[in-house]
Amino acid sequence: MAFLELTNLQVGYERGSSVLSDFHLTMEKGELVSLLGPSGCGKTTTLRTIAGFIEPSRGQVLINGRDYTKTPPHKRNIGLVFQSYALFPHLSVFENVAFGLRMRRVNNTDIRRRVTAALTMVDLIGFEKRLPTQLSGGQRQRVALARAVVIEPDLLLLDEPLSNLDAKLRVGMRAELHHLQRQLGITTVYVTHDQVEAMSLSDRVLVMNKGKIEQEGKPEEIFYRPATPFVARFMGFDNQFAGHVKSINDNQIEIIAGTCRMVARPHFIPNVRVGDPVDVLFRPEVAQLARAPSENAIPGEIVFRTFQGSTGEYLVRSALGEFTVALAETTPSFTPGAIYVVIAPENLIVEQHIEE
């Protein structure tokens, strides 16, 4: 039996409109699942429904086999960490972490023991008497985490908890979150719009779009084998050109794009026929640059190059459009001028072209 089950959920903020419709989600105990998607896709609404802040008009929320659909938030044993931290500014670090325990009428001896253990886990021993205003952003985030886990929740809900931190601090906090979740074994739902966060933290990723799950799977599966055009674009297939299908043989599609003949061997074959217009997508990092023509090559011209640290990023202008190509800095650099963008057949995704 799954530990968390959302079945047939219908959720909306206004009468007659739904953010989630016939929504399903299952999670196993101890699993960390990320809800990934753009703003407005329904991921935070899903989290708020699990927490009890929103009551669905239809469907069920089951936790460990028990129906919590109509149970108020304070009667669900759930830990919450918000994007804004939501710490009490007038309470010390110790009292912020102890707040949930005091609300549950835990005795003072156990409160001190459990708060100390939680602060030890997040490396904040010695900060007990400080106020939130005396802490850095990363420290405030760790207080919020300690407050969420000290109640020993059945479920931990994290709503974009790292979005207010700078880039370097986010990397460190991702590692701390991953370690803490594995150490405690708490079933965790993580909401984010950041692909890197979702890929690095999750056992499973659910990509959402307009209140629906477009694809779910392991991070590697989502990253390398997107199942829909939306997932492909969201996961970084930023380069695109148009063409039409010349032939289809087994798992191979021959495409004519302008004067170029391109062969694609995508991991899924779209519902297209010979002669159909298609869009072809590929990632910047899977393309190569060459001075001489070859198979699966698009002629163009390097407009400029930017240094990105470990990679050099090239903007190439061609008759099929502009492409971005990212090459490792160990690769010999190319100067502006005539060039060919070369993409291996297995790195191309093909989709049916739909006029907007």
C-alpha cells in the first residue's frame, strides 16, 4: 500500500474553474518526490491540498491508509517549510523550533531534548538564543527545517525552500537537505521550478503542466528521455528547427529541413506520417561544431561566443534559425565564421508541428 495517495482530486479557487482535475499521485514511505513545473502549473496547489489548507471538491487525500481529506491542517502530522521561512521574528531560534512541540503539549524535558537534537542535525548548536534577524538566509532556512522535522512528522512538505538563497548557498543547502531527508527517512514532497534541484534531490520527479502530470519517472529518465514536447522544452531542449518527414523506417525518421537532410532516432516516435510538418529539438550540450560538412550537419555562421566557466557557449545563425551550442572548455575554441552544427540522430527529438 502506498504511503501517500491522492486520488481523483478536483481542486479550484473559483467556482467553475479547476487548477487540478482528476489528479492522481502515489508515494512510497521514505520517498522524496519533486513536483517540477513552471509557475501556475498546480504544484503549490497540490502541496496545499496535501497540507489541508485547501479542501478538494472531489477526490481523497490518504496518508498511510487513513483518509485526511476533511481533516484540518493542525490535526495532520505534517512538517512544512515555506519559501519565506515563516519564522516568528520575536522568538529565539530555540523557541521557533520548539513551537510545534509546545502546541502539542510536549513536556519541557522532551522539548529540550528534541529541539537540541534537531538543531544538532542542522548544525545550529550555539544559535539557540538568537533571533531570526540575527541569522543569515541559510541559517534561517535551517531553523525552518529543524522546526519542521522536530515534530517527527509523517510527511514533510517543502515549497520552493531554496529559492530565496544565492546560487552558492543553494548548492550547499541542497546537499544538506538530501542528507537530512535520507538520515530521517521522512516521506517528502518537494515543490520547485528549478530542474537542477529536482534532478539532484529526488527519487522521482513529476513534471506538471496546467494541473496535469506530463511525465513522471527517475531524474535520469526525465532528463534524457522526455515523453512529451512540453517536458522536452522544459528540460532544456532549447534548440528547434522546422522540417517535414521524408521517410519513417523502424525507429528512424528522415527529415528534410531547408536544404538539409537530417536523420533522427528519437527514443519515442511521434504520431507523424510521411509528408507531415515537424519540429525538431535538441539540447545545446549535445551538438558539436565542425568546419567541414558531414552527416546530420546544419550549415551556419558563428555570431559570437561567451565564456561560461566550464563551457563555451556559441550562438550560431543558420537558414533554419539560431542555435546555441555549448562545448566543454577543453574543446578547441572556434572563431566567428562559417561552421556546421552536427547533432547525432539519437539526440534529436521530433514532434508534430502545430500551427499556433
